[in-house]
Amino acid sequence: MDKLQFLVFVSVALFALGLLGVIVRRNLLVMLMCMELMLNGVNLSLVSFAQQTGTASGAVLVFLIFVVAAAEIAVAIPIVLLLVRRKRTLETDAYSDLKG
Amino acid sequence: MEALLQNLDTLLVYVFGVAALVAGALMIVLRHPMQVAMALISAMVFLGGVYGLLGVHFIAAFQVLIYVGAVMVFMVYAIMLLDVRDKSYTQRFSRFLVLGIAGAVIFVGVLVYGFAHGQHASARASVSFGLQQFASAFLNEYWLHFELTSVLLVAAVVAAMAVIRGSKRHG
């Protein structure tokens, strides 16, 4: 397994771990952090492919992902704060009445 | 000596990659959100090390500055603010545990199978690009995306304020 293959495998595994965390954990904040882990996996694959091909486009996309992650956290944390203020819990099952 | 240094570079990439994977796995297992945040921060720092070893030093710096320095500090503050002891502390996993693990195993398994049996593009020697090339590409070709990014950030700030204000009106 050469370096590029290894890095792509790590990025896929990080994405899978993040997805697994979003599905199986019940804490809202932990789910948010697992989403960040998914973004990090995508970043790693973008950087390794950009490095392989020598083009800067992948690095530009990584920067845009940084911005999207910052914006996501800036909006998600106030929403979590409000949810907790309403029900005093971080558990996702408590919010199952939000559907629809 | 030169060959040893090059090998050391590759070896460190492998070590940091495995360490990032271990930290990611710890995120699933650990109980308290603060421990999960620390595992995520270490995963991000390890990935920053990988970026630095690949030669994209500016992305490594921004990984540490933006992700660890801004996003995760914000997250850690939120965790400290919301120290709610509820059922999600004693029972870590939801009822989708078996389903989720099976799905993740299948996902990774299919991709590993693809790696093992697919056709590989021949791995070329990695071409390095510097900050100058990145900066000129960023501000010549992708200037529109750069400007749209600022619009997105302003929209996020306005949205965060609107969420708080809207909740005050209703609550």
C-alpha cells in the first residue's frame, strides 16, 4: 500500500467513523463533533489528491470547507443551546416530536 | 542520510494517519463529550501533521488555527456551558448501534475490496505546490468563490443572531 492509497484509506475510514458516530451516539454535541470528523476525512482526501496531481484546486476547496465548517458550527451551537433550554437534555430521543 | 530522512517522512505520515484513525475510533467509544472533543482535537492535530509532511504547510497551519483554534474552542465552550447530566451520559449508544456498525463495516469493506481489486492509477511522484501557486489560483480563478464565502459567513452570523432573537420572542 503506497502513501496515496494509505491516505485515501484513512480518509474513507475517518468518514465512515464520523458517519457511524452520527448514527449510533445519542448526545447532540457528540453528533456535531462526528460531523466535523466527516469533514476532516473529506479534507484529507482532497489534500492528498491535490498533492498527487500538483493542482491547487483541491487546496482551494479545502479552504472553502474550513469556512463551511465554521459557519456550520456558528449556526448549530445556538440551535443546540435553544433545544437544551427548552427540554434540559442533550439526548436526541427527547426531540423525536420535532418530526414533520 | 537523505534516503533515511525521506523514509522517515513516509513513516511519520503512516504513524500520524494511524493515530488519527485511533483518535477517530476513540470518539465513538468515549463517554463524556469533553473527552470526545479532546479526541477530535488530537485527530485534527494529527491530520495537520500529515498535511505538513505532505508539503502543504499552509493548510496544516490553517487546520490547527481554524479547526482546533476556532471551531473546537467554540465547541469546548458549548460543552462546558451545557453540562447536562442526562441519559445520553449513561447510555452512549442509540438503538441503531448494531445497524450502524454493520453499515460502517460494509461501507469500509466495499471500499477496501475496491482498493484491493480495482485498477490503480499509477502513483506518480507527488508534485509539490507552494503557497504562491495556491494564492494566485485562489484569487485569480476562484475569486467568486472567495467572495461568496464572505456572503456565507455573514449569512451564518445573521442566522445565529436570528435564532437567538426568535427564541426570545417565542419563549
